[in-house]
Amino acid sequence: MSELHHLVVFGLGYAGAAIAARALAEGWQVSATSRDPAGIRAPAGVRIVAFDLAASVLAEATHLVATAPPGDRGDPVLAAHRDAIAQAPRLHWAGYLSTTGVYGDRGGAWVDEATPPAPDSERSLRRLAAEQGWARFAGRMAVDVFRVAGIYGPGRSALEDVRAGTARRVLRPGHLFGRIHRDDIARAVLAAAGQGHRTGLRVLHLVDDEPAESSAVIEEAARLLGVEPPPAVPYEQAVQGMSPMARSFWAENRKVANATTKAALEIAWSYPTYREGLRAVLAGR
């Protein structure tokens, strides 16, 4: 497979590194870009290329996935490499990791993969603009837009927050958040990338099977660690000390469905809820 499948990963962060590692394990050739090639820690076997020189590796790529968030000037990958992506001779699949935040506030209602976006924040407006930029390649290749919920996994979960004493058990009954384990992101991205040659745009939801209140996740983490959960704080009190970004997250309430995504990719999550995911993190998996 390595001679036929060459994945370029733009953004070798928490999710990007997991995608690269899984691709290597499945026999793919993997390259990744970095603005600091000498300073980055990459999975063994990943070829690191300077971000500004990515055109050279794009000429060899069959697949690419972009995980970098947009900034004030838009999507950084498109800004620097739009033409090279459009002209890449072997490239037939692109994946872009976006966010479920593009749906905005739905008052607790469900959204699915066909629901039109309605972003409320500047951050989510930028994400939607980035999605639209990637969608322009769909006439010549397959483009999968992954709308991702809150990412957690080893080293980045409620377990670490409870251990560090930084967890806050904010009570807001009926206000639910979606989550997804880092390894399920990698699994879904590779499943999508490996589905063969096609063209067109597809929206996929990377979100687990049970949206849950934030306080329930903190309580489960404390239970697994055998400690008392932190004191409960009513939302009306907690919001006074929140950062603008935290306030924007709490201002939106929606439940994100995933049935169409799992059917399209023919997968079930390894960690269908935060319970299985936290147990795996605690076990070091």
C-alpha cells in the first residue's frame, strides 16, 4: 500500500499526530509539514517537510489531511498552497478537520450531517469559510469535511484536570456537549481516505454517541480516580469568571448526530461514550 498511498498531514498536533501514526501502522507512506522541522516531534517513519516547501511533497501525494485552524487571514494551508493542491497530479482525496461549532446554537436540538451551518461566533465563521475553501476542490477530487466535537484522549482529558485540581464541575442541566476520542478521529479519517477514487464533497461528524453534560464527565473522571469530584458550581456563577472563548462554548447548545457518518464509513466508535474513553485513558491506552 505504501507505494500507492501517500498521505500528507498539514498540522502534526494532537489529532494530526494520531492520524499520521495510524496511517503508518496501516502501511501508508506519510509526510507532514511543520514551520519548525528541526523542533517537531513526529511519529517514527513520518517524513517532515518545511511548511513553505510543501509543494514538493504535494507533487507526490495521493491524499492530504489539514488540521490547522484558520486565523485572521483565513486557512493557512489554502493561503500558502492552494495552487499546488489544485495542480497536484496524483492527489485524489483531501480531508479537512473543522468543528461542530459551525452549527451555532440550536437550543439543545439535534443537528445531522445535512443540517445547514449557522455559525454564531467569529471563530466559527472562519471555520465555515475554510470549509468552503476546501470544498472548491470537490470538482476534481473527493473532499471530506470532518466536523469535530471536543477532542480528548491520552494526556488531554478530564482525568488530568481532576488530578491537577483544575477541573470545574459546572452545573447547567440540559446543556450537552459532544466529544470524540483522538483515536476515533484517526480511525475515521483513515477509513474515509481509504474508500477509493471519487469526487464530490461530503460532510462527516466526528462526535461520539452520547452528548453529555460537562459535570457528568468530571464526575465520572473523579469516580475512576477514586476521589471526590470538585464542588458543584452553578453556571450562572461560573460564567462570571470564564474567558471569552469558554463563554462562547457555553453559549451554544446542540446535540450532534453521527449515524450517517458511521454508516458511510462502515465503522463503530472504539469509544462510543466518554465512559469507555476515560477508562481507556486511565488504563494507558
